[in-house]
Amino acid sequence: MRAHTEKRLVFWLFLAPALFAFVMVILVPFGLGVWYSFTNWSSSPRTGAGIAFVGLDNFVRSFRDPSFLYSFTITTAYTIVNVALVNVVAFALALLVTSAIRFRNFYRAGFFVPNLIGGLILGYIWQFIFNNAIPSLGELLGIAAWSEPANLLLARSPTALLAIVIAGTWQYAGYIMVIYVAALENVPVELHEAAQIDGASPWQRLRAVTLPMVSQAFTITLFLTLVNSFKQFDTNTSLTNGGPSAMFMGKPIFGTELLAMNIYNTAFISNDLAMGQARAVIFFLVIALISTAQVRANKKREVEL
Amino acid sequence: MNAKRLRALPLEFAAVTLFAVFFAPFVLVLINSAKGAFQITNAPLALPEDWGQLFRNIATIWTSDNIRYGSSFASSVFITAGSLVLIDLVASQAAWALVRTKTRVSSTVFIVFVAAMVVPFQIVMFPLLSWFRKVTELTGVPLLRNYSGIFLAYVGFGMAQSIFMFHGFIKSIPLELEEAATIDGCRRHEIFYRIIFPILKPIHATVLVLNGIWIWNDYLLPVLVLGKGNRVMTLPLAVSNFAGAFVKQWDLIMTAILMAMIPVVIFFLFAQKSIIKGMVAGSIK
């Protein structure tokens, strides 16, 4: 009996700090956040008092706001392009650093290093590259077009978005690469040898042996890059800060304002906390949807195995 | 052997080229940290005329009021290290309690933790601020613009994934180990600190690496909880503060970036094996 009491006591004592932090920073703010998204919550001093329920108003206004629709669209586009580029580059790097070249471990570590640099800081580095280094390189190579101010990647929204993809790929590809490397190293050498004896070309071996063997890694990396791209904020802030401005549905908008930044700006620049919160709820629903799809995909694969 | 080397030659070439492309940004940061305002705008690709400028730039950054490098660096180290210790201890304890106590409560709590992994920071960040303000009003404990709030925030956000990883590993530890310890007179809590905690070494590594890289580089949470231009700044906050105040002063911004990057890169050189291993293990979970 005493042992049982002690066990229960230890259970709650051990769990208490985790529960406390979790309730304080996630559970309560999450509940409040969902509630606020249906109210006229504002940052004025009367916060907490006199909040009125407004139903779906914030959501309806969000979906009528060109800046939100635009952000949603470009975030989707950004996510698709970024997922594709990061994974292609990462897989190519992984194949390269698991091939018969010298200094493989050195390359592995080297390609991984950009992942240690935070998104905010690397955004500044790439802003300098796109605005200063590339024009200067154009001058050195005699390509005048590169130094035209109007031709800079950051000067127009579609290319500025591409610039965020490039910076994001530089940061993330090394991380995704090490996941692919771990998967590639688990492919039994015998399989490759057998295929080689059967006269399979390197390309055939890649398609028939390597790819199926590392397909589980693809599920992991796909979802990691999906969620990571969708949440992009730091590099967006320091590289373009939403600019340049553009027109959408007859309204001036920020040309590279991805969703996370749109949420932030709606709350702090437009001073509409409740609407920013409603957008955050939509943002959460999309991420929850992606994550549910991931769990499903993983379950399905486990059944197959 | 020679034929094999020859065949690998195009691959070697590709590797060197890609490596050069990947490292070019770092080289640019380094050479441009050693330039003055004039040379950096005129010749961003040239080697610096005078490397001594690097030290003059570093001195400028060191004494800059916008970046306060010394104290920002110390705050970053303190916040990262403190949060890591707390996350690791609190999460491993909780995970062990959850695995070893089989009740409806424990499995519900675990499911709630796991479900929270999909909660993005964006949905909680605005209410978090007003909630923290409210708690301070009610209890007098300062949470915003203060270390205590940021520690609490990181522990809260670090819980879900860390508990999940510890939970998975603890499940595989045979119960007999703990039963034997009980027979030997080990008290319940001692079993965890003396026996389980040390066995968790590989998971400790993963948890520390994953959370460490995230917290050290995080921008959004500190900018909200600590605020811009606060007495307490982390390095990313300080760099953005500096870049905002010295727009287009690329010579100094580059130096600030260089000084923000160097500590992590040095750390990586010493611990690269466990860092990469930890990142891989964390992704597969």
C-alpha cells in the first residue's frame, strides 16, 4: 500500500513541471487563441474586458482580404517549389557523398553547416548576395544585365520568392541530405552487386534498387520540408521583409509576404489582433491537415512492410 | 583501383564545385567583414585591401549599443543552455512517469502531448503575450521582457517532441531492471535518477541537439517574449536590431553576422558527429 502511494506521488511530482509549462504556454494560449479568433479581441488596454463574440466575422473578412488570399497563394507556390528543390538538391548531394569519392565525410559535414545558421541571419547574407555580389559578378563577367537594378532577383515578387527558395534550399538541403544518407547507407551492398552482375546500368540500379529501398526516407523528408516551408518566417523577414510591393485584385499588397508574416503583420502592423488570430487558426488547420496525412502515410507504409 | 579513381573523377569534380557553391556565402561574409563602407559597395567580391579592418569592424560591433555583442552572446548562451537543461530533465522525468504508470490519465496526458506536436507557434503567440501579461498582473512574477518567461516558453514548446522521443526509448528498457533496483532498496525517484536517466544517453543527445539548434537560432519567440530593443537580447535579435538601425551598412552587418556565426560553427567542428546523428535520429521519430 505504501509503495503504491509513493508511486502515485512520484508520478505526479515528475509530471508536474512538464504539465505546468505545457498548460502555461500551449494549452491555455491555444484555447484563448481559438476563442479570440471568434471575437473582436484587440490589443488596446481593455484587453480581457469587454471582448465580444463576432462569430465567423474574422474568417469571412480574411477570405475577402486580397492580401490574405495572395499570401495563401504564394505560400502554397513557395511550399511546392521549395519542397521540390530542397529534396532534389538534398538527394543529389546524398548520392554524391555516398559514392566512391574521396573526403566524403568532409563533404557531409560541409553541406550540413548552413543548417546551423539561423534563418534570420542567413537572410541578411543572401540579401547581400542578391543585391551586391551578383551585380558585381555580372560586371566582372561582362554581363551587364546582372547589374541592372530592375533585374535584381529581389526587385520583382516572383523572382524574390525564388530568392527565398534559394536561401531556404541552401539552409535546409544539408539537413535533408543527412537523412537520405542514413537511408542510403542502409541499402544492402549485395542488392547493388546482384543488380550489377545482372547487367543493370547505374541509372537502372538507382530506379530499381535505391529508390524503392529509401522510399520511407522520402515520406519523412517530404513532410519535414512541407511543414518547414509552410512555416517560413525568419528568412522571409530578413531577406525581403515582404517586399517588393505589388498589386493583387486591385489592391496594393506585399509581394513576398508569406502566411506566417501575413499573420504577424495583420496583428502588429494593421493592428487587427483578432483577424491575425483567425488567420493563425487557419494556418494551424492546414498544418494539422498535412500532419494527419503524414501519420496516415506512415501507418500505411508500416502495414505494407 | 586506378580505373575506379578515374570513373569517380566527374563525381569528385561535381563535389568540389557544389562545395564551392555552398561555401561561397561564408567566404563572402568573411572577406566583406574586413572591408570599409566604401570598398564593400564598390568591390564586394574582391579580397580585402587590409585585413586589419576586420579587427576595427569587430571593435565597432563589440561596442555598438544596438547589438551589445558581449551581453547578447551571454544571453543567448544562458537562454539556450538553461532551456536545454530544463527541457531535458523535465521531459525525461515526465516521459518515464508516463511510461511506467499505466492509467487512463497517463495515456490521455501522453496523447495530448503528442497531439501538441502539430501546434505551430503562430496560433499561440498572440494569446501567449496577453496571457503572460495577465499572469504577471495577478502574481507579480515578470514573464515578458525577462528570462523567466522565455525559459518557461521554451520548456513548454520543447515538451511535446522531447517527451515523445524519451517515451519511445523508455518503453524499450526492460522493467526487470527497475524491479531489481527496487528489491535492492532503491526508492522510486532514485530509480529514475540513478538508473534510467544515465541509460537515456542517446536520447539526451538527440533532444539537446534538436532543441539546441532551434533555440539558438530562434527569432520569432524571443522577438515576442523579450521584445525588440530590450535590455535582454539574443544574438538573432541583436543582429536584426543592428541591421534595422544600420540599413545598408553592409561592412558592419557582415561583421555582426560573422560574429554571430562563429560560435556555432566552432561548436559544430567539435561535436559534428553527435550533432548529425542527433538530427537524423530526431527526424525519423
